[in-house]
Amino acid sequence: MRGSADLGKWRVALATLLLALLFLILPPLTARAAMNIQQVTSPKGITAWLVEDYSVPIIAIRFAFDGGSTQDPEGKEGLANLMTGLFDEGAGDLDSEAFQAKLDEVGAEMSFDARRDGTYGSMRMLAEQRDGAFDLLGMAINHPRFDQAPIDRIRSQVLSGIIANERDPNTIAQTKWLRAIYGTHPYSRPDEGTRQSIATIMPADLAVFHKANFARGGLHVAVVGAIDAETLKQKLDAVFGDLPQSQALAPVADVDPKLGELVEVDYDLPQTSLQLAYPGVNREAPDFFAAALMNEILGGSAFTSRLYEEVREKRGLAYSVSSGLVDHRHANALVVTTATRSDRAAETLALVRKVIKEMAEQGPTEAELEATKKYMVGAYAISNLDSSSSIAATLLELQLDKLGIDYIQRRAALIDGVTLDQVKAVAKKLLSPEPSIMVVGPALGGKG
């Protein structure tokens, strides 16, 4: 086995190569990284972050309302998910067919998505058609019809997915996994609901949910493209200005994922999936960047991580292996995932745990840390700022995470300021506890 010094040199060399490739495509993105983000507030008090960009005649808007599927009433799980499938199925005086014809006419793309902590929406439009596009978006947000025929059709589509997933080992495993680590918390419930719960959802339920969740007090907006601040102010009021001021959300408790659990879903499969959950770190915590750097070294980077080197490169046990920080509003975790041949699952799990234990006890090397800092700083623009839609999505997430409008400018210094001792400390804190483990495949007969 190579020594830690050799591994560190290998990772530095590979990271340097990756950075060289990055810098070939970074120049076009440099201006984006230094872009001017304006905070725009409309006469009715709607606030948005705006980046004016006239390089292409496109406007992208992304927005989110606090709440999401955690607000599904007990017994009506899947309500938020069903609602988001109906916003382009009729609004105001336009039925489903007429509304979608109008969307096609103005050349706009509109979508909605229910996630655990929020209901997200987006529209991408031609600048010359912005008036018609914004009118349709405002109609959908303020006056969705929730007609019975579209409800039944979308419900049928959701039900088909639920029935198909009832036979899927990974979906069955994920359901057991969430119950094991979250108990009765709303995070343990399936976003799409169950056969029984979606059957109970009526138009009145959708209307009540919409009124409670779609309010200005829980709204976050980001806009990128060919539109100026004064015009945007008018559009913000037209789209969102008539919504209620305050949301009526049910309280959701914070929860720590339960550790030390073993969830085994015994299927006779040629490949076994493995998942391990460790404690996480809040996005606003002082040691977040130390945790992010540690995670990148452990399993975040596809080609330079310790897990990738030990599990795939040296032993060929898996095609991929990765770790990631999971950051929900009410829970956080560090999750490691991989899949391997079932006859080598116990060996793979033992190796993964060995690599994690070494990181917990020793932390990374200085060389690993410095190479990872350079990579994380250099790759940000490519991952987050490569199109108007991705910039809008990034700005929205920055708002939701309360990171400040100048975060993109501050980010490199925050990363560079992390010390090796801080990374070692967070590695010990997060990776020392006994994890919860999920095994999907033939039983291992132990935790490895």
C-alpha cells in the first residue's frame, strides 16, 4: 500500500491536472464570477436578486416559497407534489389546454417542484415575450384552477409511479432508511405520498395548501437576463404582489438523524448498494467550510478522493463511491454511498469504514487540503455560474441559506482561511460516531 505522503503527492498531481483543464474554460466565466448582483425591491415590497445580462435575449426567474412537503397534512402526504404538477394545467379563465397553448405561444418554459423544505418554481422566457410570459406566471401563481379532470390525470401519473416503486428494492430500502433515521418526523414521509394518501386529496385541499404556502413572507426570488431593475420591479408586483403577506405554516421540529442503525433490505441481487450516514453540519455553522473541505477529500471529488482511490482505483470494488453533506433546513448529515458486487459487499463496507476511520483519526494532509482548496475555488464558476438558469438557481440557494449578496466574492477567502487543524477537528467530530448503515442486497450478516 502506498504511504500517505505518496497518496498526497498523487492527489496533488491529479488536482493540478484538473485545475489546468479548468483554467482552459474559466476565462469566459470570470466575468460571471465577478457579476453585479443587485437587490431589487418592488413598490409592494417584493425583493429579488437580479443579474442583468444582455448577451442573449433570455430572462430566467427562479423562486421558492418556504414550506414544501413537510407541510403535507398527516394522511394527505403527496399534497405539495400533486399541487406542483397542476400549475400549468389551467389558471384564471384558461383551462388546461388553453393555458398550455398560451405558454407555447409566448415560447416560455415553466416548471414547479415540491421539495422537503420549499416549493420551487421557475420560468425561462424570451425577453421580447416577457409581458405575456410574466402574465401567465402570475396567473398560475395567483389563480390556479385545480380543475378535477387535470387533478385526476396528474394523480393517476403519480399513482403509477408509486405502484412501480412498490416493486423497486431501492425505493423500498429508501423508505425503510428514512423511517429508521428520522422516525416520525416529516422527513421520513415519501414526497409523492402513498396510494392511500393521494386518493384522499380533493380540490379544496389543494386550494387551502396553496393559500397557506404561497405568501410574500416566505418568498425568495432570483432573476438573471435581459431585464433592468425598474422593469423587474413592475413584474415582481404583477406576479407576486397580490399574494397574502404571511404564510400559515405548521411548525417543523429540528431532528438529528438517528445513528447506529442497520437497515437491511434482503434481495437476491448481483449488486449490493451501501449507504452510511454520519452527523452533518449546518450551513451557517462556523466549521461548515472545514467540513466541506474534509468531505471533498474523503469522497466529494470523483477522481481525487480517498474513497475513490482505495475502493475503485486500487481494488476495483465499485464503479463509483462518494460522500456528500446533506443540508436540510431541519436536519443535516454526511452520507457515503457506493454499490458493489454482492459477493464483495462485506469487504467493500469494511474498506469504506476503514478509510473513514483513518480520516477521523488522522485527518487529511496539508498537501491534500491545499489542492482541494484550489479545486473548490476554481470549480465553483463552472458548477454554478455557467448559464442564466444556473446563476438564478445559485442566487436563490444563497438567499435560502442566508449567505449574503456578496457571498460569491467572499467565498474564496472563506475557503482559504480554513486551517488543517480545523479540518482535522471537524473530521473527528463528524466521522467518529457509529454510523447508520443501509444494505440493499443479500444480507451481510453484520456491519462489516
